[in-house]
Amino acid sequence: MSLPVDYKEFVSAYGLCEIGGVLDFFHPQAPPGEFSRSPLVQMELLGSVYRHRRAKRPSSVPYRLISEGGTLLPVAVTRSGSYVHIAKDSSGEHEWSVVIDDRHTWYEYRIAFREFLIRALEGTLTPPILFP
């Protein structure tokens, strides 16, 4: 799967990074280990969490990770535990979107990663995920 250009440019330019003590980004070349910030390691951990949540209440996880045959790839986590994913848009309206798992509440932003990041930092997302 080819990832969105704006996301690839961001991780190439900034690598493993943190924004404002609020948002930690993952990187494909992060060192392995139990607390790795690799999207693949995070996807494996989230896969287990999401399967457990679905087993208790199927509607609690309306999206599937790439590893589960879905479209989500985790790219960051907030300090409060919300996961930021990029997702192949199934509507055909946009090529990619951003999907947030805000501790059991899901938000989909049908905008490019770059636009999402700018709006999140400006505090103009509805709801304001990063800086409420």
C-alpha cells in the first residue's frame, strides 16, 4: 500500500517526533521493542485491544486496521491515549482521511493529513482533539 505523500514527507522530515508534549508520532524506522513507536508494532498492539473491544461490543470499533484487512494505519498517539490513524478512504471522495480513536469515540476527518495536522495545531478541528 502506498501511503499519502504529505504523511511520507512529514515523517521523512521530522522522524520520531513529539508536538507540544501532546502528540507523539510513530515512524516506520523506529527501533523495535515493547515500547516501540513503529506503526507496525503499534498496529499489532492495537489489533489485540480492538479485537478485545469488539468481542465485548462489536460496534465499539467501527474501523479495521490494515493488519485485519481494513484501512487504518496508526501514525500517532496523544498523551491522553487517543490514537491518530490515516485511513484509505472507502467513499472515493478523498484518497485518504484521518481517523481518531479518542478512547472509544471515533472521529473521521475526510481531509488530507497535512490539513488535519494544521487544523489540529490551530485548534480549528471539530471537536478539537489535540488542544480542547
